[in-house]
Amino acid sequence: MRFQRTTLRSVNVEALLAWPLLNILLILFIFLGFRVFFAPADAGVDLRLPRAVARAPVDRASFIVIIDAKGGVYYQGRSFSTDAFQKELGRTANSTTHVLIKADRRANLDVLSVVWDACRRAGVARVTIATNG
């Protein structure tokens, strides 16, 4: 039996140089995939949460509602008026839904109560408010 001897001419050097680049691209795709999957749902809204003495850890909420200092309501990354928010929540929420409300400490209490009532009307079983320690 005769085996063919491998020489330097038979090795494709360009293919060997491409492997590290492909590995780096694969790692970048994995990193960006996790970054998008675990991205925060704050939608870039600047919040200053109110302080509270009594607190309990909250497990992962089904939906996060953000109320900014000007009274804007953000739900699933989009801005809503209070009436439009009630309609949207009525379509997406059910009795097993957990809603976490992140309201800025300077937000109007009226907007907070409208959001809370909309959650109750939609049949949300658990509504909590986020505070800052």
C-alpha cells in the first residue's frame, strides 16, 4: 500500500487563516443573541424610583409598565395614552399575568391609579410597584 504524502503545497493556507475569523464571528453572534434576548424592558426611559422601607423581592414579571415623570405610559417598548394602554392591556393580559409598574417618583399619582385600575379591569391577578430600596 502506498500512502500519499502531504506536502506544504497541498495545504490551503487561506482556509487556515479564515478559521480564527469565523470563530470570532460566531462568538459575536452568540453574545449579541444573548444581549438581545436578555435586554431590559425599560425602553430607554430615565426613571428615578421612589424609596420604600418595606420591600420584597419580585420574581420575573409577565409585563413591565413604565410611567415617566411627565405621565407617559410605556408598555412593551411602546408609548401609550392611558386609554390606549387600557385597550392594549385588555388584549394581552389574563388572570395569570403579573404586571410590574415602574413609576418615576415625580410621576402623577392619577396616572398611576389609572394604570393600576386598568390592570385590575383586565383581570390581572398580581400588580406590584417597583421601588428603590
